[in-house]
Amino acid sequence: MSQTKPYRVSHLDALEAESIFVMREVMAEFERPVLLFSGGKDSIVMLRLAEKAFAPARIPFPVMHVDTGHNFPEVLEYRDRRVASLGLNLVVASVQEAIDAGQVRELPDGTRNRIQTPVLLAAVEKYRFDALFGGARRDEEKARAKERMFSFRDEFGQWDPKNQRPELWSLYNGRHHPGESIRVFPLSNWTELDVWHYIAKEDIPLPDIYYAHDREVVERNGMFYAVNEFIRLRDGETSEVRRVRYRTVGDASQTAAVLSEADTVEKVIDEVAATRITERGATRGDDKVSEAAMEDRKREGYF
Amino acid sequence: MSQAVLEPDATAGRGMDLLRFATAGSVDDGKSTLIGRLLYDTKTIFEDQLEAVETASASRGDEYTNLALLTDGLRAEREQGITIDVAYRYFATPRRKFIIADTPGHIQYTRNMVTGASTADLALILVDARKGLVEQSRRHAFLTSLLRVPHLVLCINKMDLVDWDKAVYDKIADEFTSFAAKLDVPDLTTIPISALNGDNIASRSDKSPWYEGSSLLHHLEHVHIASDRNLVDVRFPVQYVIRPQSTTVTDYRGYAGQVASGILKPGDEVMALPSGMTSTIASIDTADGPVGEAFPPMSVTVRLNDEIDISRGDMICRRNNAPAVAQDIEAMICWMDETAPLRVGGKYAIKHTTRTARAVVRGLQYRLDVNTLHRDESADGLALNEIGRVKLRTTVPLLADEYRRNRTTGGFILIDESTNRTVGAGMIIEAR
């Protein structure tokens, strides 16, 4: 066959096309999808993909924030602005409210990553969501490397890595019984660098904390934590003002910043390309607990 | 670790294309070491990962940093020393982004290999130079051809353990090439490597002056995949109908989907199946505005000039080039369920492109022994990991092509309607 044109697509366009395909499949086959939106960069990219998948119509499902109560104010402000501009319905599943109502108990160390899970599952039950879009990527972590695009969860929201449905071609099996649900990960095949390239290509605004800024921080185990209402100085610790940015945004009591001078998306891409430590390894205290920390949380029903 | 290291290039990120490949082989062939090596040599491995692996290697008493440990996944796998499931891994060079479907060699081997190969542009098979071709290598090659993976690379590994003997390499390469010729493998490349030492991985090794081909990474970066896609047969399975309910956009009715094959342009005369109604393309829309043409794998929204009834599961094609509208399907089926075998008379849900129907198994012509390719016509069922030629009858017509012509409109899955599990993968041989 003679070809006058190469008919090539870039890897970013191929990833975008795949993610859009997945989102449309969900909308066509499920009753009550919801998109998990934390205000973090991956969920922001996912929201942009949803916008593109259904244009010129509005995004046809609500978004849900599982709110630990340990937030960066910039991120909450971004969340509300973005949701309002897209005309979306926002569901907030509040960990603080669940604690106040006695539904979950605060952990002794005060961290709330793990107790997000029962709050998430209660919201799924309450609103009868049958498909939950999550922004997890397979390159993040080794348990996630084996995750499906459509990931089946039983009526307890649990993931069983030994009992996953084979996923062939682009034929996704979203069938489930009432009470069961499917987690859908449209960004499965994206890497951290892909996400940043896409943010640059699409000119997507992010919360300011993703770019280098001066912040009062304290160094613990080689990680830089912001000193704020959630993280206070311990005896013998001193804080200092450093130029930092966040690579991930999670529970503000456990998410660390990295030293950085990157105050534009292009500079962040340069840093990400040159960095030698994984995104979670550099910034997440919660993943350092054990070799299988993520696997265990996923089995319990975590994102 | 004396090999040249390729730096990821931040600025090159936008011009790269994407290559998906599946790796097959057992731990003993050095597959995990090879993947670890590719990740290491492309600087995909991060310091914290390498540190963890160094610690683990030391505690195991390994004499070298065991790169195979990089690809260990779940706790159950580490405990049992096996790999359970397909794992996906990522790396990039300035030219390409790569997605590896890393399929395990032991348990549920066929199911995982078929899954990984279904989306692969290329399959990479490893053999141990000391052992030569084994039953498993032939099985890998067969599954690669069954799934119509366009490119096949045979890595003859552990060449350091046979003193880089050209005769050893030639013997294995010749034997494999003649076996592959029977299988209709379109593009085969053989490469002598040492995954452990990094020879012929990121760059050509001086230990094999007799080898005139390229290094593995160079081959992966340059193998021509653009023409693998079918740009001839227009197939646009409709996923979802976009009809905005708003006051600003009125009268919009667009058919959303991903182009399976062919090239669509505004003004083209098209036909919708199964209705057979024709119209012309008014516009091909994306969120970034209309485009002049759409080709695989683009996700777009097609609008037509006439109001004809089209919904999810329908297919837009050309009047003189259309898929079969067929309820009788003959296919090779790989069975993937351990709880119950495929039986004649069994009824399943069938998912094919964006269409879902029910299917009954009308007949099992033979079960294929994937090691010997022997056809057992007396078989009365297909158990887990078995492959056979099956006749199906569907409740509604599928809009289907032969799998060898079109991997998207020729593939389907079977779903058990009581457990909702994906139990079979099918490749259509004939649809009528």
C-alpha cells in the first residue's frame, strides 16, 4: 500500500484516545459512574479527559472528593473553582464527619490515609455508584502494575489480585451484580512524565503548590514537610524556609515536598525527566510503612 | 554496568510514538533480568527502587544486583517465588514510549500470554542459549502468531555462558526461523544477548563481532509499526451517542467512538450497520475542534448529514467495504476460566467491538495442542488454557471481520453470565 502520509499519532495522542475510549465505555455501560477528584494532578488530567470525551456535552457524571480534612487550602480552592466552572455536581465524602459521627476512629498517629477507605466505601453504598474513575497509574507502584483498566470490586469494595478478569484488546468487562462495583483507571498506561507533558500540551492550570514556592518546612527522614496545622515541630526539630514544590498531593499530614526551583511546567518536566526517585518514594510517608503497604490498602478497598 | 546509558529527554516527549510489546519466557530464561536491564539502561529505575533491590539482593546472598527483583510484584508472588499475573511496565527513550506487558511463564501461562499479546505490536521471546528451543518457546511463537502480533523478536540469552559461540546462536536461530515459517509470522528478528551483563541490549556488544544486527533497544526503537495498522477498511464502532441537553448547543447528534481501521473524512459516503442506511460524514469532531480526517487509534465524534437511526453497537463503514453481518461465527477460542470448561451447548454473553449479545456453542471442531499443533477432533470441551476451533451462533448479528484482517473487529470475549467472569477470548476465522 502506498502511503503519502505517515498517519502517525504521538504517544500522548494515543494515550488520550485510549483514556477517552475507556470513559465512553463506562458512560455507555454503567448506571451511576462517578469520578474521584482530589484536586491532585492526576485527577485534574482525568477531569480534562472527561471534558474531552463528551464534548460538546457536559461531563455526564458527578465528581467525588474523599476529604481527609487534612487539606492544602490551595487545592480545595482549586477543586471548588474547577467544579463550578464545569457545572459539575460535587459529592464530598468527609473523613472528619465520619469521625465525628463515630463511624470511623482516628488512628493513634493522626494520619488519615487508611481511614479514607471506609469513608469512600460508605459513600459508594449511599449513592449506589457502580463505576468509580480513579487517577491511579500503573507506573506508580508495583501493586498497581498488575491492576486492570476495569478493576472488579466485591460488595465489600475489596480487590483480589489473584482473581482478576483477563483484559484483552479494548474489550472491557464491566459486568457486576448489585452492590459490586468497578474501579476504572483511564490513566493506567500513563507515566508521571506523560501526565506532565499532557498538562503542558493542554495548558491545564494546577494548584500553585505543584510549582516551586517558598515554604516553611521541617526535614524528617530526608523528606520536607510543611509546618502547618497538621505538622508541628517536635522537640529538637527546627524549621526553615526552603524553595519547594509538591510532586503529589495527598493527606497534608503525610505528603512531603521536594526541593525545587521549577516554577513553570517546562521546568517541572525537566526535573521529572532528570529525577532519580519515584514520585511516591519521594513524597509519601504512607507508602513507606512496608513493602506491601499499597497492596494491603488496595485489598481493603483503597483507590 | 558499563553500557551506554540513554538519558530520557524532556524536550523530546511530544514527538514520540508508542510501541506496546509483550514479553514471554520463564524466570529461568532471564526474562525479569532482561526487563530490569531495559529499565535500568533507559534510566527508568529510580534510586529508591534500586536501593530496595540492592538490599533484597544482598539479603538473598546474590553476587550481583539482581535486576530480576525489580519486577517482583505482589506479596503472594514473592512468597511463592512465582509471577501470577500480567504486569505492565513503562519506559521511554527519546524516540518512543514503550509499554511492556510482562507475562509470566508458569501458572496460567496461555491465558496471560494471550492477554498480553492481544494489544501488542511486538512480542519478545527469550530462550536460554545453553538449552536452545524448548517446548515453551514453540508455544510462545504459536500464541504470537495466533494473536497476529505483527513483529516477533527472539532473544537468545545467556550468550556469555556459551562463550559467545556463533555456532550456538546460529543453530537456535535457524531452528526457530524454520519453525516460525510454518506459523505465518510476518517479521522475525533474532538477537544474541546477555541480559545479565547488558550485552546487545542498549548498544551493540564487542563480544559478538560476528553479529551484524542491531541491539535490542535499537530494534525496539526503530521497528516500523505505522503500516501495521489497517488503513483500508473503514470500521467505526459506535460507542456512545452524544446529544447535549443544553440551551447553547441544540440539534447536536454525534456518534462517539474510536476508529478501529480505515480513514474517515468529511464528505465520505458511509453506511451504518446493521441497518444498511447510508449518509455522508458532515463533520468529524473532537474537543479541540473538527479534524480533516480520522484514523486509528483516534477517538472522535462523527456527525452525519442525514438523520438515520444509529446507536451503541452499530458500525459505520463503507457500502462497498463492509464487515459481515453475521450470526454464525467460527473462531479460535482460548479458554480462560478454571471453574468450568467450554462445552458444546454452553451459552455465554459475547462482547465484540461495542456490541454485546448472547452466544451458544454449536460445535467444537477440534482442540489444538499448542505444543505439537496436533488437532484433537475427539475433544468435547476446552479447559483452562486450552485452545480450540469453535462454532458459535449469536442472538443478534455481529458486525465482524476475520481476525487476521482486523484485530479489533475480529476479536471477542465470552463472559459467564452467572459469575460475570471473562471466560474466553475468540479470534474470528469466518463470520456469516
